[in-house]
Amino acid sequence: MISDDALYVYDVGGKVRLVDTVPWATRDFEQTVSGLIRRECGGKSVMIVNDMTDQLFKGGQRIPKVGPMDKANVVARKLAVAFPNYPIRGALALKDAGPRKTGATAAQAGGGLYLFAAVPMSEPVQKTIGAVKTSMSSIAGFTLLPVESSDMVRALAEKAAKREKTKSRWAVLIGQHQSGGLRQVITRDGQLAMTRMTPVTDLSTDPNAWVSEVAQEFKATISYLSRFGYSAGDGTEVFVITTPQAGEMLRQRIDVPCNIHNYTVGEAARELGFSIGIQENQYHADPLHASWIGRKSRLILPMVAADINKIYGPRQAATFAGLLLFCGAAYLGWQLAGNTQAWFTAKDDLVSQQRLRINVNQEYEIEVARMNALGVDIKLIQSSLETYKTLEAESLRPLPILRKVGEALGSELRLDTMKIERVVPKLPDDPYVVAEMTPEQKAPTLKASLQLSFPGTVDPLVAKREVDDLQARLRTALPGYDVAIPRPVGDLVYEEVEGGTGVPGAQGGVQAPLEDHVAELVITGPVQFHEPETPVDGAPTDASATDSPVDTNMEDQTTPDMTYEGAEQ
């Protein structure tokens, strides 16, 4: 709390405690105050409350009617015009207590009434901001004591109205602060109307002088209120923070029509519904103001200044980031708790399944022993079945392949030879490489070599097209198999002829090129072929495609040579 003579440091929690009073002339002021904030207050957020006499107010400031997006800019410009030499400024929207305006009257009223406030960037304010900056604590706000205590005066007036069954329009809170000044906060219809800060004699020094000076200051306040439309018939509630004896003396000295309520600082706090703890002096009102303002989560009139924003902005962002981190940690903790519960549940289920497995194995061993007693070796039968399944999975079954090849050949083509073999892959010597291989890479494969020839009168291009079509039909009929043509029709082969130059009649054997009408196809894939569940598009479906691959109508048709390697006989 910034006062004219010193800085009063309060720690506000469940109760309020005056930590220390630091005069402005203290050597190493900023280090002293920052140490108090860190050590005595635990690094809490700092609320800077200005209680100095140098406070400027301009009430009844009306702004033009603008949109919600432009109102803040208009108010800021009006503030700068009203207080050009005061960097700490603020504006408070006032409620119009008169009748509701409509039509032309509402248009003339504009955008509403505001209370403008400002304080200079004095040396005490600079020292206070510097101390907070040095302490590395966050700033909860910078505000003015009369403005933030106006709702406290309204709360006291409302409680008095309930007791007295009458509602007064004016309310005044009078209390002497530890700085020696007498602070008066005056509200009209619950809103701040005026405030005064005047020096008076300390109550403990001379109670009679104190009563006389307070009565005189109150009369001066009432005379000032006439400028604001004060009328004795409106009703006035006066709340005085004092001792019971001084309160009774003051009641007798005030002859202005009003309802006087005398409280000690502790009684006033209890009237408002909270406790401030044991205070050294029950007639000083500043602990009451400190407790009321320190408990607020939102200020009535937060003051804005560039020096304050330099501290407030980054630390507010850091606080928000810390809150996000806390929420994230809480979410992760919640997830961890849920996953831990799921893990314990899964563990219990696993233990239950293991017990069930042990019981089933015991029953199984009993049944196996019983069957062994009858002469049936169950384990031998199981091992035999596993061996049979393994051999069956890797055995060569050529008949499905032959049927598909025959369907693909149709009635126009013939095979000279066909060789089917089971190829076992050669595994690497490195056992680690073998361990990383998939079962498909280590499994044996089928290799079928097909050879067919065409008469010499057939154009090689036509023959090549027939072989390509056959390759396409085989790929369609055998999904999952690779069909390659290592030797296409038209390749050149060499035969030994007489003559050394390739000319008829020449002596000596030479190699002469001859046109080749033989084609070879190679089919590779799994050792066992399984029919697909759905028909394969493109496979021949007419009667000719299902006939025997041997055309009995061709005079030169012969049965192809079949060789099976690794197949069952």
C-alpha cells in the first residue's frame, strides 16, 4: 500500500498481517522490499494499492456512441487528452442512476458516462514497481484505494439498510490510516462519488482533538457534496472506524442529519463477513482496506501504465503457461491413474487365466495318463499330426497347377515339355540373418518350366503374340505366382553347318544362325496352389478353355514330356 510517508507491506491470506513499514528514504529501498516479498510473503502475487493524496479524478466524462470494438480505443484517447502528463491512467464506466433514456435523449447521451482517474509516475511509485520487479513476483494489479473500497462501503450500507428498513442514497466511510491521514470514501447509489485524504491528530495521542478534527472534516465533506446534488432528505449512512469511546464522542459532535455507525476494524470486518485477525490498533482502517482489496479476484478500476505492463504482461503469460503445464500434468496424472487401474485389472485377469490354464493342464495330464493306461499314446499321436501338417504344408501338389496351365493353353497351343520342381532356398550361414527372415522367405517354392514350339510356317510375330497372351492368362489364372518368359519366340540359335565361311560347300564346321520358333515360360510361387474364393476376371470360361490341353484334331499333336521333381508319386 503506497502512502505519502512510507510503503506498507501487508500479507493477505485467511487474515491480514502488516509485514513491515518501509519509509521512502530507506537505503536500498528496492532490495529491502523485494526481500520482504520473497521471505515474509512467500513470493505471492503483489497488488499495488495507491493510498496517496496525489490522485486525480474526473467524473461525468461522456464518450460518443461507438461500436464495441472501437469503445476501448475511444476511451484510451479521451484518457490521454484528459491526463496528458500522467502515465498511469484508468477509466470506470458509471451506471446512470436517472430514468432510462429513449429516442433523441438516448442519442444525446452518447456512449455512457465514465470516471477517469490518473496518478503521476512519482518516485514512490517508481520505487515500488522496481521492488516488485526485483522480487520476481507477479503483479496482480495496480489500483486506487478509494475506488476499490467503494463496493465495501456499498456492502456496509446494504447491511445497514436491512437492519433499519430504510435505504439511504449516500454512504460515507471514515477511517484514520497508520500514515496519520483521515481517508473518507463517499458513495452515491453504490458508486464512488468523492474521496478525501486529510491529516488529523492521532486518536491515541489526543482523542478530544481527534473527534473535533474528524467532525470538522465531515462537515466540510457534506458541504462539498452539495456540488454533487446532495440533499439531507436522501439519507446518509456514516461508518466510522474508531474506538467505542471516541465513536460516542463523535456521534455527539456531528449535527448533520445522518445515521452514524461506529466500528472497530475487527467489528467492521466481521460485519462484512470475514476476519482480519488481531490488530495492534483497532482504530486504524488500512488493514480493513488491505484485506478487502487483497481478497478480490477482479479489480473495479485496474490502472494501466507502460512500466507496469512490462512486468505484468510477461509474468501473466508465464503464470498462464504454468497453469497450462499444471493442467497438462493433471491430465497426464489422470491418464496414469486410469492406465494403472487398467494394468492392475489386466494383471488380475492374467493371474486368473494362468490359474485356469494350470487347472486345464492338470485335467489334461490326468486324461493323457488315463488314455496311456488304455494303450493310447496321445502325445505320439499329436506329434505325428504336427509332423504330417508340416509335411503337407511343404509338399508339392502339381495337379492344380497342371489344371490351370491346361485351361490357359486352350485348344490351339501345345507343350513340348513341362518340368515341375520343388526348390528349397539356400539359407545364409549367419544365424542372426536367418532369425530375421520371414517364414515366406524360408519356405520352399514351386518352379514350373514350360516349353512350346511353333511350326516354321508361323510368323514369329504371331507366335510371340500367342506366347504373350499365354503369359497373361497364366498370371490371371495363378494369382500370387510369377510368370516369366526367359526365352521368347524369335531368339536366334546357332547350328553347326559345313564350310568355314557359312557358304554351302565350304569345308570346316562353322556356326550359322537359324530362326528359333521355341518359347520357354517359367512359373514360380508357393508349392501349393489354393483356389481363390471369387472367380478371376479374364480367365477363359467357355467350353474350349476347359477341354483337354491336348488337341486330338491336330495331326502333329503329341503328348508333352512331364517331369516332376519333389512331387508325390
